[in-house]
Amino acid sequence: MSSEWIRTTIGEQATLQRGFDITKATQRPGPIPVVSSAGISSWHDTAMVSGPGVVLGRKGVVGSVHFIKEDYWPHDTSLWVKDFHGNDALFVYYFFLAHAKELSALDVGSANPTLNRNHVHPIEVSWPTPEEQCKIARILGLIDDRIALLREINATLEAIVQALFKSWFVNFDPVRAKQEDRPPEGMDAVTAALFPDGFEESELGLVPIGWQVTPVGDVIESVGGGTPDTKEASYWESGEYCWTTPKDLSGIQSPILLDTERKLSAKGVAKISSGLLPAGTLLMSSRAPIGYLAIAQIPLAINQGYIAMPPGGQLSPLFMLFWCKQNMEAIKARANGSTFMEISKKAFRPIPMLVPPSPVHEAFVNIAGSLFERLVENEKQAQTLSSLRDTLLPRLISGQLRLPDATSEIDVALA
């Protein structure tokens, strides 16, 4: 560790203060973020603190850490840094982020998790000079900025494909254009020739001539999964096969699944009727909650909380991903249950859907597929960078890793 680092306490470097109470009823529309223990929870027209700021979860979500660039209102469920004592605000954010687990362990609540600032302030830590702080914050900030950029690009790519799907298969823009004797906007003549120039009646209303209304189950395969006995160690020990629950999809940034929290042995996979599903399978959570969606990028087995749609059907998982997004309310309307709502395969398969002719479907998949491939590569890079940041964070914050060594690792990752 550098000799310029000192031993000090958290309270001497970052003074924490409890946030301010504000109810939904007293909030007025405005641009000021109200930051609770879970992050930005609402907006108001008045700020209580000037940015940039660092906010910790005090009640409810203990151990959460948030960096706020603009002026903000720290909610009563949070602790905010009232005095940075001349330290770099972004470094302080990364410092608390590196100690998130220790903060959550200071929970003094009974029914509701609670963090007391008086338990945080006396903790002894190593602390760098302001110059070193800025360098560390800049390095970690570069990684986070790159991750944020990749995910902004992915949000745009996903929105483009969703807009294309809606244009072709919901609003029928190419058909309407041809009906009005106009060339379809942004479409070459070969693709435009695939669409009819009129509509006909169906059970779903007016649809393009020649397109078929068919139950979902007639054009795609849909399967469920299961959970092998968790008390049988041989199903889980030395697990080499991915096994997913909807929890794996709860925090994903893009509609793809690259890995799973838990793994099964071959013996465990054999206990699941649907077995190991291929990469490219569309996953839809069928309960608690209904509607998480992702295309698996790895072979995997699933638990009972999914309806899975493997490739090989008349309609591709990529098409079905955007069809499910577009029709999620209709899917949820078929759900039932007493403890929690669930959409069963039996209820899902009869849902009527509009099926375009194969050439139209293939044209969509060709366009959407190239964009989706970029999305997958971007998310892989974002997750690689996230892992690198999580590895570097505690070592940089504690002084165990020298800045030149960290810089070389980041240069390789960003190349």
C-alpha cells in the first residue's frame, strides 16, 4: 500500500446524515430526483441537497449505494453524505460501493432492515490522498461509463427491432402503404413485394390478405421445467449445466441470458422432463411475476417458473420475443391462481396469433437478427467490464492494487 495512505475513520472523511421525510401526497411534479434506499423512486420540484451526492440505503434496502450527479432530495429511508471533507465525491461513492456487504451486515432492524450512521462513522479504514482519489475514481468511472454506453446502445437496438415489429405486424404499415399505392417507407422493392396490398376479416379483426390466425401452440413448441430435489447433493454438486429460475432474469439489462446462478449435474438435468434446452431458446417467466423475457445464449435447463420456446418451430424465438412483448397484456389476461397469478402452458397455447407468410417472417428475422447479434455482443462486453470493475474495486479502494497495474488491465478490456 502507498505510504501516502492514512488510517482514519469513515466519519472523519464522509459525514452521513439521515434523509428528509416526504410523502407521495406532498410531492409536486418536477425534475428533482427523490432518492430512497432503492435509488430514484420519484420526482419533485424542490431539492434539499446540491449534487453531486452519495446516498446509502438506511431502511429497507440496507447496503445499497447511489451516486447522484444533480441536485436531489434524499428520502427518509436513506443516509446521504452531508460533508465530504474535501474528498472526491465519486471516490466516496466507490468507497461505499466496495464496502456494501459490510454496510448490510450492520443492519440493526428487526422486522425492517435498518442502518444506523453512528455504527458507520467509527469504522477504521485506509484513505488515499485527494490526487489518488481522483485517479481511482476516474479509472472506475471509465469502466462504468463504457458499460452505460453499451447498454444505452442496446436499449436503442431493442427499440428499433420493437418498432419494426410493430410497424410490420401490428400497424401493418407496408400493407397500408401499398393499399394507398405508395411505396412502403424505408423498404426495398424486393421486401415490399412480400406484403399484400389489402386486408381481410379475421377473428382478430382486419388482417393482411393471406395471413393466418393460428393458436400459438400450433406454430411453436412450448415446454416447462422443474426443480430437482435440493436435498439430493448428487443433483447439484459439481454442477456443469446451467439451470435457470426467473430470478436470473430479474436484473438483466437486455433480453438475453448469458449465465445462470445455479448449475446442475447430468443426474440433475435427467430429473427435468424438458431436459437441456438449446441455446436460442426463448424464456418467458410464467409466474411471480409473469412476463420476464430473454433468449438464452447457452444450453440450459429450466425450473417450473417458465414457459420455454425452443428454436425449430414455424416462428423463431426472436419473432416470438417481440410478439410476447407486444401481447403481454393478453398473455397475462389468461393467467389465474389463488396464491399468485400464473399462465400455464395449457392457457398459453390456445392464444390466437397472427402468423405472417414464411418470406415475411424470414425478412423480419434477417433484419432483426443482425441487430440482435450486436446487442448480444454488447451485453457480453458489458458483463465482462462489470466483472472487471467488481474485481478491481475492492483492491483499488483498499490500496492493494497500484494504479498503473489497474490501468493496463482496463486497457486490455477496452481494446
